[in-house]
Amino acid sequence: MTDKDKIFRLETPGVISFSGGRTSGYMLRRILDAYDNKLPDDLPVVFANTGREMPQTLDFVQACSDNWNVPIIWIEWDERKEHKIDVVNHNSAARDGEPYERLIDSKRFLPNPVTRYCTSYLKIKAMRAYCMFYKGFEYWNNYVGLRYDEPHRVARIHNRQKKERWDTEAPLYDARLTVQDVFKYWTNNTFDLELPNIGGKTPQGNCDLCFLKGANTIKNIMKSDPKLADWWIKQESKKMGTGNDRAAYFRKDRPSYKKLLENTQNQLELFEFDQATDTCFCHD
């Protein structure tokens, strides 16, 4: 075993946070290789479903589990349930934003780039509940798919003061693996995430029209599948007339989702994809 391979023999207890994307899938594959495809019981693989992931993402999570013979735990935030989460599977997982919508309905305003309570509840708190109440962990490591070419994100997780029960680690970064390594692996693999790879990014990854994605990226996705906009427009419309109109928008620095959709219908050409590097990432 090389020094790089040894990096993927992880300290436990821990949780492998699987976003459903190519990078976290590649991280999982390297970890499985380091353990001869048999993970320790105190190192579960967990996917937190918001209900707004593309169907291809859900199929990819299941394909990784089936092809690699590794259990992947599917969880959804649900305040109606004991410990606030529901353990689901590929068949029963929400597909129309139900966990996300219930969370929004419990709040006075929509999540936004400053107050990302969607990430806090649907991802972070859901993972914490699983580790504490289903696995009985007191303290643990959270392993996320951040690469060596994402140093700003890694710095962000490492610079945080310790105030939670877990430390977040990025084994791909520690092994100096980049987007090129990820691309090469999936190009040569027998299955892949069936979503477009554009310059090493998957615009439709994570929540389909996440407000942290660039406006042009969102408009391109809307243009290819206008019905995806319906859920986001519905959420903004529900908060209208509450006395705080700014609470009725996911972002105050650009048009509403309804207006973005209208813009796409008035344009014949596709929009140029946003080049920003700090797009949505729901594990930090």
C-alpha cells in the first residue's frame, strides 16, 4: 500500500459524507480500496437527501451501492420523526422537495446565501442526528469530498473553531488528488453519474436550482427543463405578503425564480455557464 493509499485508511469513528456527486463517489471508491471493500462498522456512508436532487443523482447513489457492494444510508430531515430524521432508501426517498418544503414552511423566511438554514438542517443536523442517535457516536470525523484544487474550501473547514462533536476532514485534498483524477476515473469506469460534466463541474448536481448557483447556470437548467422551476417559484410565492417581501426571495441581489424563468423563455440561445469557483457545496 502506497503512502497515498494509506491516507484513505481513516480514523474512526467517522462518517463518509456522500453528496451523490462524482467527487464524493471517487472519494468513496478510494476509501473502499484502502479497506479491501469492507468498511469498519464505525465508518458508515451516509447520503442526506433534500428531495431536490436530480433523479440521476439518486440513481448514481444507488449504482455506487449496488456496483461496489457497499451499504449507503439514506436520510432525510423530518421534524415530525424521532431524532428529527427519517431513514429511507432509493425507492422511498423524496423526489419533489418534501423535506426541504417542510423546513421552509416552519420558518418565517426563505434560506439565502447569508442564512443557509437549508444546509444547516437538511445536511449538517441530519448527519449529526444519524451519528449520535443511530450510531451512538460521541465524537467523530466527517469525511467530505474536497479535492486538492479546492484549497479555499478546505481552508474554510480547517479554520473553524471547534464547536461541534466532529472534525471535518478531506482525504482527497490530503492525497493531492484533483478534478483531473476524478474525471479520469469516471471516464474509465463501468458506470457514471448521468449528468453533464462541464469543465469539471456538474451544474445540475446537488439541489437542482440551488440559489448558490450562478444565475446563468440556473437559467440554462431552466431552459433545458422548465418544470424544475415550479417548486422554487412556489416557495417564493408562499412567502409573499408576509410584511417582509425580502423574506420571499432566496436571493435579494437578482431576480426571482419566476422572473429568471421568464427570461429563459424570451431567449433563443443558451446562456454562458457561470465560471465562479465557489458554487454550492452542502457539506461545510
